[in-house]
Amino acid sequence: MRLKEKLHYHAYSKWNKETGGTADAGNFQIPFDMPEEYGGKETAPCPDQLFLASLTGCLMNTFLYYQSVMGADTLDIKVDADAEITLKNPHGYRMTGIEIRITIQSDEENLELNRKCAENARDFCHLTKSIEPSIPLTVKIVLNEK
């Protein structure tokens, strides 16, 4: 598969006339809201949660790309993320660290191949690589043999 040299995506957000809105990303609508502690109704994820979801999704998709290319047999994969957010008065909140875990279930025969796919995901996910210079980011790989 030949990769495109450049990609372009567009998204916009529209207020829901309450405490959140809907992000439109092509054919997909993604609701968001503010947490209750900031006056929101918390009827949908806040943008911080959606940001983390985009990072975990990018890592998962990158893993799945390499899994397909390398022919790895994977029993299961989960990618989860935690962010530290700190109030930096008078400048507001800043994300000060992100920790991501890629957990893979694999049989013994595919364990090393799945490790390589996870390492490639860690090394080539364009979203995590783009933010890495600005936010301390750790990606841990956990392999569980079944």
C-alpha cells in the first residue's frame, strides 16, 4: 500500500445552545459538553476526553495498520490514556503530561510480532509524535501471553 504524502482533514464545532455542542468531522457528529464542576451538564465527553480518545484511536489504527502489513495475529488490543492537567495561573489550565498504555493479548507464536507492531504504533502515530515536543508523553507497551 502506497501512503499519501499529504493528508487534509477538516472539522468544526457548533454550539448546542446549552453547555456544549457537536463537532462535525465529515460524515460524523461527535457531541461534547463541559464537566458539571465548570457549569456544564456533562451529557457528553469534554474536549479533553475527546483529545485523549483521538490519541488512543491513532495509536490503535497505527497498530492495526502494521498488524495487517506484518501479518500479526492479535487476540485483543486495548489502548488507554491518562492526562495530568494543571492550573497555571494566570494562564489557565495546561496539559502537563500524558501516559498511554498499549495492552496486547497474543499467543506465544505472535508475541514478538505484536510487540514490533506496538513499537511501530508508538514510533509512528502522527498525533502523538506531533504533540510530544509540547507535552511530556509516555507510551508503555504491555504484552500478555494467552
